[in-house]
Amino acid sequence: MISSQAQAAAIPQVILRKCNAEARDATAVTKRSPNVNVDSEALNVEGACGHDEYSAQSSKPSTSFPAAGDDAISLENLFSSSKPDWKLFSALSVASKTLRALTFEAWFKVLLIKSPEDLLDENLPFPEIKTLWTREIHLIHTESWDNFSSWNIEGFSRLNKVRIDCLSTGPLPGRFPFTGSTSLSSITEADVRGVFWPSPMVAQNISRTFPGLKVLKLQQWRIWCGLCHTCCIPKFQRPGPKTIRYEGDGIGLPGHYLQAFSSLADLEAVYLTVGMQDSGKTVLGSEEGKNQNLWSGECDRCIEVMYEDETFRREWVLKKKNVSVKPPRLTTVEWSFWLWPKQDDDTSDWGWDEEEAEVDEGEISEEEVDAGNEL
């Protein structure tokens, strides 16, 4: 059985090895091509993760994430790039001046950044990247947040989306390290992936960093249980749900999340993709009669033990139906699930022990817990 601590370190390393391997491949392609010149600079700025095996990913923003059972989903491609393969563009970039300009505009619509230094003006091959072309910045974070220099996005005049891939398992700072308040205020969509311990402090971090959000996408290993106040991998009775969708009432999120997001006046939709296991006792599905308790992140163990008390169950569901502290315009909450792989023939927890998942006392105060319980 693999310990939680070992897997915490191992999972991002799997992704990181894949990125590094593609970086070497991209460098080799650059050296072989006689027609690279400025194009090679563009390729280097973008980073290697946007190429080769990730080419099937579209740069067009999607409205939801792949669900459980989707053949394309795995531990590795949860971090697939939103950029297509540069090889699809390179020939057009040398065909004519007009096509070259259009090609770079399409290519730099999504800017893939692996280091804060990549955002410096001297490291961007064209000034139009900031002033005209880039609508989305895809940031890959692989190191500790301690002493991490900030991402300076000042001057990106058309930026409206940010994606952050968190490949570090360390605790997040109080807010994501950005500079550039004007550009931050223009961001209406955020896509945050790989947060290992998604406590309410992470939701608060997002609210503080991106005050103008309309759409939020979260893709993570675990989810917060509002009953036992721990982060857990949800377990369901086989086969488990593919998607669960809530419309119209601003419900469907853990109460502490709703409280943290309540300052986002324009937030309309939250899409979550979470790993799950099919070894639980909780029955959940999108079919009629399979979500009567309005599942909002509760762990299988809490549901099994606490829902035995019918009075408690009814009161808990009623609280979720009548939430008062929430984002005022939130109308859509959608959960999508991907199935955690088994380690060897272990069909239980794949090494995860929820009893080890204790909340860091510094992450959430008693006042915040009490406030969330009142939601």
C-alpha cells in the first residue's frame, strides 16, 4: 500500500516527467528545421507541453470537463495543453506576410508559460503578444510557492482567461502571486488544476485573486467534505456518476466554498472535475431518484454514518436548499468525475487513507467552519 505522502509527491512527478520529455523532443524538432528562425522563439516561449501528444486538445474554451468513462481522461492528460500542435501552424507562418501575421495571432491566443521570467518583455518575441493576440495565459507551476516570484501580467490588454496547473503539492499562498491589477480585473474565466488539498482557503484564494470571475473551472484530486471538514476522494457505489448538474438555485457546492465565493458578484458557473473511487456505499447519479440528498462533496463515510439519522439528513438537505451566503448570480454548478486507477489488485483506497487527511489548523479558522455550518 502506497502512503498518501508518497503519492502526493509522485503524482505531479509523473506529469513533470512527461513535460520534460516533450521539451527535449521540441528542442530536437527546432534544431532540425531550417525554417524556424523567429518561429523557434515562439515555440520556446510557448513551452513544450503544448505539442505532440497534446495536439488533440482545442484552444477553444470548453463548457465542461470530460466525465468518468471518457476514453481520453487519465492522470496524465488532466494537464493536457489547451494549445494545438505547432506543426499545424508552422507551414502557414512562412507562406506569406499576411498568413504569417494571422498564424501568430492564432498561435499566441493561448500563451503557455513555465516560468515568471517568460512573461518579461525581453523574453516575448513580439510586442503584439501583449497588446493584441493573447486572450488566455496557461501557467505551469512546478516548484514550491515559498519565495516564488510573481507572474507579471500587466500590459496584456485583451486577456480574459487564466489557467493554472499546480504541479506542486505544497500549500498555496493566501492569493496567487500575480502583479498587474488592471489585467487581473479583466479576467472573467479561471481554470485551476491539480490543487492537492482543496480546502476552503483555496476557494478564498481564487476569490481574492480574480474578483471579476464569471466562470470558474476546478480540476482536482479531492474535494472538501462539509460534514467532517477534511479533503477526501469521493467514493460511490459502482459504477458511480459521470456528471451531476445543478441549475438555477446557486446550490451544489460545499457550504464553505459558497461562502468563500460569495464576494464574486459576477460568478455564474462553477465546473468541477474530481477523481472518484467506485468502492463506496453512496449511490449517486444524474438519473431521477439518485441524488435526493443534493450531493455537494460529502464523503462516503459521513454519508454512511450521519445520514442514518433521518432528522439530521432532512435538516442538512434543507440547509443546502436554502443557502443565503452565496455568489448572487451563481446559476450553474456541474460536477464531472474521473475514476482513480487501481494500484495492483487493490480495489479499496489505492493507498489513500482518509484518516490521515487531517486539516491543517492554519488553513481554516473555527469561525469560518461555524459560518459554513450555518449555510
